[in-house]
Amino acid sequence: MSKVNKRISLQEAAALIPDGSSLTFSGFTIWRRPMALVYELIRRRARDLHLIEVNGGPQTEFLVGAGCVAIWESCWVGHELYGKYGANVSRRVAAKDIIVEDYSHAEMTFRMAAAAAGMPFAVSQSSLGTDIHNPEYDMLGRAGLRDGGNPRIARHKYQFVEDPFFGGGQYVLSPAPKIDVAVLSVQQVGEEGTVRVQGQHYTDPEVARAASLTIAVAEEVVPEDYLRRNSDANTIASFEVDYIVECPWNAHPTGMFGRYDVDGDFLRDFYQRTRTQEGFDAWAAEWVHGLDHLSYLEKLGWPRTLRLKANTALNYSTSVKRGQ
Amino acid sequence: MSTKNYAAPGDYNLADLLCCAAAREVRDHEVVFAGTGLPMVAIMLAQQTHAPNLKLIFEAGTLDGRPPQLPTSVGDARCEVGASRASGLHDAFSIAQRGYVDLGFLGGAEVDQYGNVNTTAIGDYLSPELRLTGSGGNPDINSFASRTIFIMVHEKRRFTENVSYITSPGWRVKKWPQGDWVHRRQLYGAAYRGGPTAVISTLGVFRFDEETGRIYLDTCHPGTSAAQIKEQCQFDLDVSRVSGETAPPTVEELHLIHDVLDPEQIFIPRVTK
């Protein structure tokens, strides 16, 4: 047994993310997002968050709609099949309520990997020639935030270099992100913090290591000894995780490989109802405020959760209706 | 070789036609990197027909999967079925940057005559009328695949002289920080492997001249003409190289799309009579 007790509650986890923090998440678009903790952040009316995400999804849309986010640095947001784009991000960008800094998907991935390896920047040739590299569209620079005053914001969005070793052409250097907190949503975590992700690991190993503080919210906490019997199946080492939260169904309405499918009806309803701020506020009053995780699950109800439950051989649900 | 058993005009819809036209761009044994939606159905159709050995990569991290059921996104648990390896984005994008990818299949909201594609924002980027999803892996796949194919809705405002924002690099691109227009070969140097090779729109199939980088019309979908399609482009479309009409789906392809790949009608609706 570990000498340190890493177990905390969802509420304690949310309290580890003060206003103004830079924050990132596990998962991919509508899969394995730490939604239960995102709901907690909205309940406690978090403000001025700087989201640095390899890609966005419902967690971004929920937080941006609730006014928790000042800066969103990423490459994509939407609900896949269940919502064409991120309507809340779109609305708040148009109103200039948030600053959006665009990178490409590979750039965000390589940037996160650079941070995870303790390097100051990533180097890539991805997206050469696009407006992603247009100096006029450096939004944090335009907002006067690249003066070194904020330790989380790099002095440049990019630097261009010619390959100094092999003459291989133009390369782009992009800054490693400074992540205060990474929140993971995973299937299993051991008492000492060892994480076992099943299925694709997306960028979870990179984001866990990139952050100053890493919180793993898991479907179940299992004995460390159990995970250590097959260490080759594990994804993230114990000491990379600072706190653990046990919370079944914590990724709903996003999906979790082997456990439950994406709740497409929920996301479609969210997308359709939250095109306006009034719509978002009404949605949040119904599904977020005044509830906790258990009452949220009660509101969802057994028939719905049973439909979403994954077949344990196939790792996805055979009961959800996915088409229109 | 048997004579193709093409479906009758009333037996298929535009989505079927697009899916089949896209599938025919795939060659057997290729490494293919595909996005969510129609591209996904197209490559799975190719895998079920003429390209059983294609290697399918989804950017969320499944390498060489053989999903029997259509995923609803590239992060879906269904992507993993039969995969050679379940991995993550760092591997998927490293594989692309390393040069393994033969063909990328992508979508877009706007395209210009050099194949530059926008998926980020409509209108002035600094005060956008509409913020779209953003780049996702579109520019990354398009940067490194030997060929990329775009599947797009055809409207005059989408086939534009200048896209609102260049999300994904075409044949003539901007060399930053000055922003001079150059051929992509000049910019990508050792990493140059090719570029956009086709746009399959809801009106026709377009290809690109690799040297001039300009788009031209190759085939018109049944029921349209080159003149009509030219009218639906803001730029001066080259229609001098039209080779004929886009081939319709075969009866076998329709069966595979609707009875095997997408019986739930997730991406492709059935013809209703």
C-alpha cells in the first residue's frame, strides 16, 4: 500500500483548479472526457480558465457556454455526428468574450509531447502554408498577452527556422504548453495512481505528464497489486498522477471504451438547445446546477444508462440507436 | 472481367454516388488516413470491394483496423475492432509526418482553385460570421499524405476565389512570415510528397494539375453539365479536360453500403420510393 492517500472527492478535485488555471483533459472529441468534474467546475462557477486542449469537445462547449473560459487554445470543437460545430465557442468568439488561438491537431499533439518530455518547443512541418501560421492571426499576441507577464503564455505563437542540419526546408517551432492541471477520465486507476486505459489512449500519456498536477477520475479504483501484475498493459505510471477520484459514469455523455457508449441523444439535445446563451442557461439549470453526480445519474435513469452500457466482448453498446 | 451491373437512376441518391466515387479513388495495399463521415464509409466500401489489403489509420490512434460496424467518429470504440494496434494521436501523426500515408480522405467547407481548404471560420477571421469546427487533423493529413481527396457540398459560395481562412494547404500556399504565394513543393522541401488530387463535390469530380496547381473538372455527376458546374464556381473553372460522366454505383456497392456498412443510416440515407 502507498504511504500517501491520493483519494479525493469530485468536489475536492474541482477545488484544486483555481480561477485562472490552465487546464487540459484526457480523451478525444466525444470520448473519455472527465465530464463529472466539468459539471463541478460549472457548479462552482469557475472563471478565467485557459483551456489548452489537443482537441475540444463537449467539455469545452459546457465550460465555454457557462462562461468559465477566457482563453481556448486548440484546433477543433464539436460533437462529431451529434452537433455540427461548437455553437457556444462560435457564439462567444463572435461576441469577443473568449480568445481562441488556433493550432493544427498534429501541432497540438506535438506541443503536448514536447511539454511531456520537458522540452521548450516542438518542431514540425505540419500545416506549412496555411493561415494557422499567419502572423496577423496570433490572437494572444493581438490581445497583448505575449509580453512575458503571464508565465503560461509564450512570447511567440511560432518561430520559423530552416533545417540547420540537413537543409530539409522550412520548419515551425511551436511552444510547449504550460499546463497547471490535467484531468483524466479513465477506466481503472490503482490506489497509488497507476492508470490503465483500455482502447486507444489518445493523448492521455502526454497530457498526464505535461501538467504540473494530474488528477485521474476513474470508473473504478482497483488494487495497485492487480495492475502491477501486468504492467505492460498500463498507460501511465503511479507517480505521474497526484490525485485519484472514483466516479462511475464520470464521462457521460461522452463514451468510454468497454464501459459505455456516447449518449448521442444527450449531445444532440445540448447542441440544439444551446445555440443561444438563454438556451444554455436553461439547459444548465436543468442538468447542472442543483444536482450532484448521483442525482444527475438518477435524472438520466436506468433505462438510458442500460442502453448505453457496452457489451463487454465488443467494448461498445449494441443497444444504442445511432442513425437519425 | 464481368460487365458492371450499374444501379438504375432512381435506385440511388447523391450520398451513394459520392461514397462510390470516393471509394474508387482507393488502391489496394495503400495506407489510408480518413476522417469521420462519408470518407469513413467510402474507405470501408473500398475495403469490402477492390482494396481488401488497405491499411486504415484513424487519427485518434487505431492502426490498421477492420471495423465491421461503422464508427460514428475516429475515436469510437468500433474503430478498434481487428486493429493491428490501438495507439494514440502522437503515433498517428508521427506516422503521417514520417511519410507512411498514401491517401488522405477529408472534408471541407470552402475550397479555392488551388485546393486550399477552409474548415475554421466563415468571414473575416478576426470577426467571424461563423466559427466552424476548426482544423482538426485536416491540415496535418493534407500536409503529409501523397494524395488527398476532399468530399464537399457544392455551392457557389463554397467554390470560392479566396477561402476565408486557409486551414489546409493546397498546391499554391503562403510562405510565412511574409506570406508570399509559392508552390507547395518549394515550401515542404524534403517532406513534399504530393497534395490534393481530387475534390468530389455534390456536382462533379475535380482534379488538379500538379504543376500549375489549378483545379479542373474531370467528370459531371449524372444530371449535371460542365456549363452548369462552371456556373457554380466563383473562379474560372477549367472544363477543357472533362472525361465524361461520373459512374453510378453498382448494385453490389449499394448492397454493401446499406445492408452491411450503414444499415442504421448513420451517414448515408436509403433511397425512399
